[in-house]
Amino acid sequence: MSINFSSRRFDFLSWSDAENASRSKGSTVLWPFGAVEQHGTHLPLATDHLFAERISEEVLLRLADSLPIWSLPSQSIGFSPEHASFPGTLSLSASLLMQLVMEVGEQLSSLGIQRLVLFNAHGGQIGLLQAAARQLRMKCPSMAVLPCFLWSGVPSLKELIPSEERINGLHAGLAETSLMMSLAPELVGPDRHIDGDHFSGESVATPPMGWSLEGSAPCAWLTKDLSVSGVIGNNQDANTTLGEALRDALIRHWVYLLTNLMESDWPPVER
Ligand SMILES: [Zn+2]
């Protein structure tokens, strides 16, 4: 029986193809994670979810057909308590999301899948997915678990996004708005806000001296601490050209990392 590697959706395989696929050397599943949460008044609730899904699809299309990697349907609802005060935000509890990763992960491992990539586009659940990944690896040591964040470690972001916005534009700012203009312009509204403690004239809250929103000494902010509109950043200069450049940079970066992963023999043999 031959496996059709050109179909990258794991759930589009038949059970017998899924069984063969899982047993192939280096079999890998990519699971996109997003959120259904407010993104200001100009971007849809599905922003992070659409980013995880669309970018991972484009990345997988560019990988060699012979590589044994498939994607799961994306997990659209994530862990978003920081946005709970804005209507439309839907969030799972931390324990439920961890349990979801554990239960699905254990089943993939017992099927024979050798690597699971958690491809996440929501900054508020990076730590949670890292903890879930460690716990899953402990339980299923033969399966590698790689929790990654769409925007992390992409070298060319430095040239594309000004440093002020890169550090303090945490939500629905220049990068997210531009990327959405490239991926789904019909979902971008005209009602733009500049907001967040570094941007709005009437600052809502600022972390104590030496502490930061994210980074070295973070303070687990809630969006309502920092922003009235739901935006934390400045998206006034968002444009399609920048969106195309970001899309291209993200795709190139993740094609590179996934190719390296697929060509490696990670995880190490159990000792
Ligand atoms: Zn977002």
C-alpha cells in the first residue's frame, strides 16, 4: 500500500493509511493552536487561530512530499483569561487545555507517531503548552514534543518591525494587523486604535520600575489593565506589503526549522 504524502491532513487519511503513516521512520504530526479572543475592534476573534492554521498549511505545502509529516485540525479555542473582559472571548481552563494535549498526545504516541509539534500562535499560552509538552514527554518518552510559538525566533522580524512595536506591541498591533491584511484582508476592519500602557496618552497602568509586561520580569497582565480598546500596540502603519513580508519571513523560518527537524533523528534513543 502506498501512502499519499501529498495529503498533509492526518484526519483525511483512512485508518489503515494512518497506521502505515505512523509507523514510517520519523513520523511527525503538527498540531496548530490558536485562540478565540478579542483582537481590538478591527481584527476577528479567530486571529491567532487563522494565523496558526494558514501559516502551517503554507509551510507544509513547501516541504518535500517524501517527508512523513501530517497536520491535525487546529485547536481553535485556547487559554485566554487575559482577554476575558472583552465580549466574544472564549477560553478553556489551563487544566482542560493541558489535559487535551495529554490525551491526544498519548493516543498519537501509542499509534507510533514519533514527534508532535505544537504549532502555537497565541502568546498567552506559550508557558502552558511548554508545561504540557514536558509532561507529555515524561509520560511518552519515545515521542518528541516540540511546543513552538509562531512569532518566536524569526530572525528577520528585527528588520521588519520597529523595536518599540516589537517589544511593546503585544496584541493586535502592527505585526498582527499587517499579517491579517495579507492573509484575509476582508476580515480587517477600519476602526484602528493605538492603545496599551506605552502608547495611549491616558496610560491605564504601567508595571513597577524594573518589571516588564513580558520578558525578564513579567507581571501576568490582564488586557483591561493596559488597554481600553483591546489593542496593545500601534497598528496605524499596518499595510499589506509589510503583511506579505511577514508572511514570507514566517514561512521561510518554519520551513527551515521543520526541514531540520525532519532530517534529524530527534528524539534521542531512550536510555
Ligand atoms: Zn493574537
